[in-house]
Amino acid sequence: MSVTLEYGYSSLNKKGEELCGDNVQTYTDGKHTTVVLADGMGSGVKANILSMLTSKILCTMVASEISIEDCVETILETLPVCKVRNVAYATFTVVHIDDEGKGVMFEFDNPPAIYFSNGKCRDIERKEMCVLGKKVYKSDLNMQEGDIIVFMSDGVIHAGIGMLLNFGWQRPEVMEYLDRVIEPRMTAKAVACQLAGACNDLYMNEPGDDTTVAAVKLRKSMQVAIMVGAPVNKDMDDYCVSKLMSYDGKKAVCGGTTSQIVARYLGKSVDTVLEFVDKDIPPIGHIDGIDLTTEGVITLRRLLELAEKYNSTSDLSPKYYDKRDGASLLANLLFEQATDIHFLVGQSANIAHKGLPIDITMKLKLVEKLADNLKSMGKRVDIEYN
């Protein structure tokens, strides 16, 4: 089975600041993924602008395969250096890696990245380079399935200083924490959120510094095909279901009428689960040969809320879903398991919605917003309308 590189990050703003002084930029062209975490000096607006400029310039240049020497020279010549302390106004970590896990990482004055492999954290071998008199560290990467690289701004190792801890959270303690909490099911986003949440606890919900954690993970590819709604032309019913069944990986169906169409094509029945796990979400169903069967618009609306919350870089709630309602089960399937998602969207109006404030336009907008959120998670998404 092929593998896919996924990424995610989470940030805490320094107490009293509306803007984060750290910035993360990502770019993927389908073959290579570039993730840059930059930390601007100080906090607030100035730090935010400096980190954003640094991360955008680096991400664009590195993704274009420009040498790191040229990239760093551009950054150092573009951004000013503090005249008092003679240090750069922004530090950074750059990960540039292909979809098989091979690539390179460059680090400049950020805490050294942590490599998680075979259930254990370890250091990454680094080679010192000198670019315009500045020390930049280079690491060659060759990730295996399940490996994770965690990189961060210095707000992580400052967490707890003068509060719960005298000297902040030392690197060995961070590694021990990750050894304890990382589980195979966790996405890169979940790992980043877990560590950022621990930092927030050490800061007692009042971060003394901007704090950002980013992670990249090499994981198995998983296709999910999801059929939403019936096609306009009933003669297309069989085609749409056959298309659904032709995809590798897992399959989901959303909507009462849609599930009946799928069941009829497969020669199966739709068995509804009469238990209301969540009073606001209609119960799920079961069709032999389909991994998940849910109601339509109401469930998708809740799923979109979950997706927007998942994508929020400041939301520290766990990024996995153990509830058994239809929206949570879909979130588990699409956010945690899927890497490639194919939507088959029927544009037929549902007569059951007559007289209700639900129309086909609303459903299509829901799917489009959901697709945008899934793309923001790094998923590969395509939509076919029928």
C-alpha cells in the first residue's frame, strides 16, 4: 500500500496578544510537501509580520528547489538584524520532503526537532552549515511509515518558567511526554495539538510566549469514496453506485434516499440503528458492503462544524472522535483515516425536504465548504456532480 505525508500544527498566542508571533506556511505539489515554522522576535504585530514574511519567502523558495544557502541569504538580507543583540528577527525550521518520506530539514535557532519512530522519540542527526556567518543545521530525512517529525518554536521549552516549573520544560521531558501520549491512530495535527495543549497547561492557560508545534507524519494512504444525494436523472442511479463501489478503500453513503438507491443496487437492505447517540443527529444505518451509512444534511452540517473546529490552529481539544453518532463517525473516517476523498454528489431535490428550509443549493454549499476544510487538512479531494 502506498504512503502519504500529512502535516498539522497548533499555536498559542502570548497572553494579551491578538496575533501570534509564530507563523506556519505549507505547500504541496502532489509530490513534495514543504512546511515552514518561523518564530518572529518578540510578540504581537511586529513578530507576526516578521514570522509571516520569513515563512512565506522560505516556503516559496524551498518548494521551488532553490538552495538553502540562497534561501537563507535572501531571508538574512531581506529582514533586519537586531542592532542591540545582533540576532535575527526571525528563526525558522523548514521541512521539505517527498511523498515517500525522503527529504531534508533545515533549522535556524529554533529548538531542535524531535523524531518519533517505533514508539520512541530520538534526536535527528544534524550537520552544521555556515551561511552569511549564521549557523544553520541540515538534516537528511528518510522517514518510514508511522514516523513523525515534531518541530516547535521556543515557547514550548519556555512553558512553565516561573510558574509550574523553575527552568521551563526541558527537551528530554518533552520527549518523554511524547513517548507516553503518541498513539498509532494519531494524525500529525493530533500530535501537534496534544503537545501544544500540554504547554498551555504548564502556562496555566496564560502563555508567557507565543508557542507553536508543527508535525509531519508518513502514513498509509487511505481512499474514501462518499456518495451524497441522488442524481438528477434516475437513470444515473446505477452508474453512480457502480462508481462508488469501483473505488478502493472505504465507502460511505449520506442521505436516506441515497442509501435506498445504494441498497437496491447491491441487493441489500438498509438497517437503521434505532439508538439516538446524539439527540440532535439522526441515527445511522447499515448496508452490507458499505462502511458507513448516515442521514444527509443535518449530519453534514454537524460534520462541517467539526471540520472547522479541527482546522482551528488555536483549538486544543483532542483531534479524534470516539462518539458513535453519524457526524463523529464521518469525522473519524474523513479527518483521521482518509488521505484521498472522492465525493459523488447527486443534485436531485429531495421531496422529503419540501416545506423545510433545506434546498439543493444548501446541500451543495455544505459539500463544497466541507471539501475546502478537508483540503486545509492536507487531504486530496475531488468532487463529481451528477
